[in-house]
Amino acid sequence: MAKKVLVTGGTGYIGSHTVVSLMEGGYEVVIVDNLSNSNREVVDGIAAITGKRPILEEVDCLDKQALTKVFEKHAPLDAVIHFAASKAVGESVEKPLLYYRNNIGSLLNVLDMMLRFGVHHIVFSSSCTVYGQPDKEHLPVSELAPVQKALSPYGHTKQVNEDILYAAAYAHKELRVTLLRYFNPIGAHPSALIGEQPNGVPNNLLPFVTQTAAGLRDKLRVFGNDYHTPDGSCIRDYIYVVDLAKAHVKAVERMLSNALQETITPPDAERVEVFNLGTGRGLSVLEIVNTFMRVTGQNIPYEIVGRREGDIEQVWASPEKANRVLGWKAETPIEQVLLSAWNWEKRIRHIQ
Ligand code: UD1
């Protein structure tokens, strides 16, 4: 019988690509999403790609009664992938209580349900933000780099949620946890049927670039060219969302196949595994913009402005552990990734 995975936030950007990967891997998927930052058409896109409709339960993870019904209805579940969360760094500074309540409350409810209904495997959607600005000696960033004080409530919720999962795994020996720390996910499915659709003015670089190319924005503002990097702009590890999605399937497979866990710190939490998901290569903001212009033939007017508060100068992953232990690698060339982002933007804006 097909294994069944419940995916919270499954109509979101990374969630929807992961649902596609799971379905292509033969899993049955139940999406739980309150559609606060997505819409029902995402399910149509997933169905068009995979030829099968995933189940969508339109439920907020904070609504414990409704969540209970979902777990009851779809039992037995083999695993949960928990994406559902608010993710805008700036907004989290303005509305910290909303972020703490939503991001932490959701995970607590999901864990309560898992324990109650005997679901023992969870993949948690974490972020490289937990590392802050790593010291030079920790670049590229491995899973052993120290977690540093968070720079925003958003980042802090990721850290607190990781701690909650460690504590839960310690107390409940049947639980197995995989923490996936993403670097900067970009791009869209090659079909252009699903992709990133931010509400309002995008905070993240790639949606701003594609919206500028589509004529929705006058120009891109590049936040700072006086960093200690070769061209002065910040460096990130941009990872293709389709590659990232596949890592989730590998993580679920690994937990379900009961593969041996590597002991990581803290030492009593060997049923918790952490993986950094990136390409291992850092690219600057200007490299991204120039490569985008070259591969798409679109002009991106931009101006250099002051630094953005809270930005980290440079960070990129060591994906060595994920490569070795999960048998996963981010392989898609950046040119192809940037083109996929543009193809998606063109489709949703009806540009030929
Ligand atoms: C940050 C977090 C990431 C989190 C994400 C959520 C870090 C290292 N990363 O990503 O974990 O999941 O927020 O939103 O803390 N830029 C411009 N102009 C723009 C937009 C961005 O120059 O209009 C630059 C930024 O200064 C940065 C780079 O582009 O150097 C990437 O920015 P963005 O896409 O917002 O991602 P992060 O801030 O790296």
C-alpha cells in the first residue's frame, strides 16, 4: 500500500513542489493548509503535473479541533512534513506575537496529533537563518556550525521549533525527526504550473527580479555594495526549489526505512537528524541579476542603495552531509533555475 504523508503548508511555495515530488515517488499526500498565503489553484497545478489530485484539507494548524478531525480521517499516516508557517522576516519584527503564536502553536498542535494518532516521523522546514552570520572558519556552513542568536522573531521561531523537536524526540522515544535547514530556495517547476507567488511587494530577491522583468516594478534596489565580498554585494546559496523538494522525499524515505541515525549534538538526541540543503556555492546579488539578464534577455534596471537592516554578508552551505547521508544533491545549473523563475512569472502575467 502507498505510504501516506501529511504535508502542512502543502499549497505554499516549497510545500507544493514537495507534494509533486512525493506524488511522483508514489506517496499518497494529504495537504493541510489554511490558504493564508496561497490558493486552491495550486492544487490544480499539482494535479496537472502529476495526473492525480492530492487531498486538500483547508484547515489552520492552530485549530486543534479541525486538525484532530484531519488526523482521524486520514489515519494511518506514515509521516508529516511541516511547512505551515509565516515567513516574512520584516513582518515578524512588526508582529512578533503573530509569528510566535502561529509558528510555534502550529508545531505544538501537529506534535500533539502525531503522538495521539501514533505518527512517528516528522520532517521540519527549518532555515539557514539559525546560523546567523557564521565566522569565516565556518564557511561553507556545516550542520556543526553554532546556532547563533536570532536576528528576527521569524528566525527565533525556527530555533525554538528545532528545540521543541529535540525535546519531544528525547521524551518520546518513538519519534524520529529530520530538520532540514534550507538556504535560499528559488525557481519554479519546469512546467511553470506551480511557483512562488508572494503577496504584495516581494521581500525576497528572485520574485522582485522577475516582477521587475515583467514590468510590475520599476527597478530593483540592490541592498548594499560595500560588503566584504568580491563585488561588494551579499552572497547567498541559491537552491532550486525542485532540487530542494526532492530532499524531503529522501528524508521521509530514510526515516521510514529506519536507516541508522548519525549521532549529532546534543548527544542524547540521536533520533534527530539535521541537514543543510544548499548547492555549496555562493552567488552575489549582482551575479544573480547579471546571470538573469543574460539567460532571459530581459533588462533589469537596478540601483545600489544602502544595506538592508539585519542582512547577513555572506553564507553558503556545505551540503556534504546531505549528499553523503541522504544521497541527495542539488544539481540544476543556476541558468536553468533562473529561466524557470522567469517562465513562471511570464505564465502568471500572461507574457508571451
Ligand atoms: C532570509 C533568510 C532565510 C529566510 C528568508 C525568508 C538568512 C541568511 N536568510 O533570506 O533563512 O528563509 O529570509 O524570507 O537569514 N536583496 C536585494 N534587493 C531586494 C531583495 C533582496 O538586494 O529587493 C538581497 C538581500 O540583501 C540579500 C539577497 O538579496 O543579500 C537575498 O535576499 P532574500 O531573498 O530576501 O533572502 P535572505 O534575506 O537571504
